[in-house]
Amino acid sequence: MNMDSHTGRFRSETEMKATLYTAYHKPASLIKSPSITPIHVGRANAKAPLDRMIGDDTGANISALNRSYCELTALYWAWKNDAESTHIGLMHYRRLLDFDRTFRSPMAEVFPGSLRFDDYCEATEAWLAKNPDIDLVAPVAHRMPMTVRENYVSEHDEADLRFVEDWLADNSPEYVDDWNAVLNGRELLLANMFLAKREVITPYLDWMFPILDGLFNADIPRKYLSAYNERFIGFMSERLFTVYVRKFLRDHPGAKVHRVNIINLQNTLVFPFMPAAGFNGPENVNVAFSSDRAYLPHAAAMLRTLCDNAAPERQYNLFYLHENIKKRDLELLERVLYGTPNATLYPINVGSAFGDQYRAKHHAPSNATFNRFLLFKLMPDLKRMVYLDVDMVLKGDIADVFDVDMGDYQLAAVPDVIMTRVLATTVVTKDVAVPNLYDYLNRTLGLTDPQINSYFNAGLLVLNFEKMDMERVGKDLLAMVRKTQYFFRDQDILNVYFKESYLRLPAKYNVFNSDLGEYWHVPADNAREALAAKHDPFIIHFAAAHHKPWTHPDVHFAQDYWTALERTPFWLEVLEGTMKYRTLGERLKRGETYKLAIIDGGRWLGRKLPWVQPYLLRFHSYALKKKRKLN
């Protein structure tokens, strides 16, 4: 390959072979294609190598210096060890170059809500195939509110700038004007990201690494560097790359250059989330749960009890599907896992993926429960997972549920026996669209009486992914969400979809904290099993809106919730929130307040006037039959 003296462009005499080295320092969503090569940076210092990628610690390398050199240890490795690629590039596991300009913005970075890696790889490979003669792909410049010099001095050590300026004056005076122009300007190329022909980038690496080596070993005091400023080499290299690109464009006005945005994946829902290979071993217990910010404290209480009962020989992988929860709150949630080294939290920000879906009138104003349907796309190679609602506390090891023998069944769950009372009595709901619950289950959902008798609660699910066509099931469930309005939302969808491949679990694995009176009209066998499980529950579920201990202090198993919550950072937040539910005005808004008043009043009247008792009993029986509302 050589330069055309007329156009100033580099001529290629070989077929393009581009390699975009994508730096990883921890487990994350894996992006890989013929031209995208993930590389574990700093692997020389890591406890274990990351799966399915090369490392920067083979051949000639500076892997051990990754704390200061950051992603440059990958670039150094490519410089010294890749002799085949015609084009070399660098990206990050959560920052990608938008080659085909899917996301256009005048800003340097774009923040998409979601991204399928398959789509990105396909678009990138297609763009590369159409542009084999590209000289340089560089990011859109980031514009600062101050000069590049002022920015560096405000955040880092000014002595670094003086060292580089002296080095350039002594060794590369041809770069001094461009250095001054960049440092006194406000534009910077972020993150050391690019793709360039070997002939374009090799001179840069030959020039840049000696400067950085000199700076790294310079006699500049760094004994008390912060973890942030320990990365000073990485920060300086951004300035040097900006200088090099400026000079390159001046020297080669005819070069074929493509400016693109950086796709920042920090808050992006990425499909797939992470390779499942590391989660399928016999020691693994995979658990998913979902909430918005309002239910974060309850998620913490659930996790506290999960960790309390975790077996030390198992590895608990906890996938939290959250809705734009802030970093600090996630850090507080992760603190709950301290002391349980074999439990790892994997937060997955799904945004408001189902924010506009139907909600029945009796449900809380959140559709976070639908987020579980994203698991089929997020973890396509996973073999098994337990899904838990966050309004639960555990009394046993969730591994016992995860390990249940499912045979060929695709899903396992516990029947919602209170729902089965529709087989024994008429149940009228609070939603005018569903005046009779049995008719809804039977006619609208198409469930037979035996299927209604086994209608399961979706608070605990064992998903046997290994027995499913994950892609098809995921698409089917999402289509059902968009197609029809379901009274019990995702729970109805799951009961309809898995009615032929559902394993019924013992009642102890999902014990409601409902009052005993709510089982009066449940078919006898179901009622006996559910009530027996209350004596020794494995998982307690605060399922009904009127049985939440954080809004109704006098409910069954409230002590189990509060003793778990008090060992989380959110205890006082919830406790303060309960105050408003204790006022007289709030109590008068609750239907059970009047029910109890009428019952107590009737008992008092019966004692005072015994002859009234038969009429009171007839009225009570009539009222129950006339209007039995589903809470």
C-alpha cells in the first residue's frame, strides 16, 4: 500500500481486512463479528480471563500497565502483534463507532434506548465491505465548555502537559503548532476510538507510545493519585490522537475520512445482554427480578433474604431488570450482597419498554412486571432461570427451586388458589370490562375448568429455556402484549401460552400473606394445600395490594418483611413512607376499615339485642353472595 502523489490518498493493493479491537475489562454484553474482535484489557492483572475473547497479555504487551494505559494496552498489542490487518481500529465494550450513521447527532455521543448487536454487526460489516479504501474513521469531535488545556489542568496534573510540550519541542517540532491549536481550542476526539489503514495509524503509534512511555516514567510525583487520575496516560492519549488527526488532515487533504458518532451504551438495553456460557454450569443459580424505583426497597429486602439462605458452594447470578434507576441507588442495592461473595448483581436498564401497555384499573401504575418477557432476547443461550417478584421474602435457598426436576416442562410455578374460587362461586371484579371473572378466564382466555384450577401465579417462575425455542417464544409473548388487553397482564399471557407445558409446584414455594377468610370459597383441596403451606412457607409473597406491609402494617408475615428490610439501606425510606398510611384520613379511604366497622358493629348490636342476630346473619350472607369483589 502506498500514497498517490496526486490525490494524497493511500492506494490499496490488497483486499481489506479490518480488525476493530473492542476493549473489555469485565463481563459485559459481548460484541463479535468477522471484523470486531473483543479483547480482554489488563488481563495480566485479572483474577480470571474473560470468556470468548483474546487477551492483551500475550506476545509483546503492556497488559500489566492497564490501570494507567486503559484501552491503549489493546492498541499496543495490535501494534506489536497484528501483522495481517490492513485496517486497525479500537472501540470499547460500551462505546461503539456508528459506521453507517444509524444515529445521527451534532454531539459526539449518542445514547440509544436499545440496540441489537446482530443489527449493529450486520450494518458495520456491510459498511466496511462498501468502503475498502477508507483511510480513516474518526469520531465527531466533542466540544468542551472550556479549552482543552483548561479542561486538563482542572481535572489532572498540569505537569503532564509541560512534559509533552517539552518532548514535542525536542523530538517532534513539526507537531507543536497542531498541539497548541488543539490545546487552545475546545474540540477533542474522545475515547481513543478510530479505524484506520495500517499506513495511516502506524506512524501515529510509532510517535505516540514513546511520548506516553516517557510521561509514564517521568519524574512527576504521583504517590497519591486517585483511581480516576491513575488513568492519566489514557487521558493524555486522547489529546495526542486529536493532535495527530489534525495534522494528518492538513498533510493529506485528499484522504478518505469518515466522521461518525460514538454510540454510548451506558444506559442502553443491549440484546443479547451477555454470553450465557458462564451461567450454565452446575454450580450456577440464575435469578431474574424486575422493578421500577418505587419497588427498589422491596427488591432489596427480597435480595437480603435470598443471600441469607444462599449455599456457599453455589454461584448466584442475579439479573435485575430495572427502569432507569440511578447509579447511586444501584450501588445501595448491591451493598445488600456484601458478605455473600458468591452472589453477583447484573443490573440491566430496560428503560420504559412497556410503559404504554394496558393496565387494569385494580393494578398499580407500573408495567415493570412485563419486563420478564425481555429475558428471551437478553439471554438467548441460557438453559434455566428462576424469576421472582420483588414483593417476596425467602425462607429457604432459592437453589432448591432452581434445581427442581422439570423433565420436558417449559415452565414451573405455583397455582394461584384464590383465583380458583371462580370454580366455586361468582366473582365480580372492580373493572367494568370484566364483570365476571370466570367468564373472562373461560371465554376470553380459553382456559378449561382443569386449567383454571391450575392457573398459576407469576410471582415465582422456573423457566426451562433449554426446552424452548427461545427466539420464537420471546416473539410470541411480545406479540401477545401488543395485541390484546389482559386483565392480569403478563400473568394471563403466561397462563395462556404455557398451559400445555406447565409443571405445578408445591404451594410452599409461593405462599400468599392473604387473610384466612379469603380461602373460604376456594375449592377444598386447593384451600387445604395453601393453608397448610402457611405454617412452613419457603417463599412468602405479599401479592395483593391490600396486603402490602409497607402500606398496611397489620398483615400476615409483616415481621418477615421488616426484619429483612431493616438490614438494607432502604429501611428508613420505607418506614417514613408508611406514616401517611397511618393517618385517620387514609384509614377511612380503605374498604376494609368499613368492613371491620360493620362487622364489629353488628357483633355489638347482636350482643345488645339478641333477637336481631338472625337478621344480621342473613344480611351478612346476602351481602357476600350479592357482591363478591376481587381485590
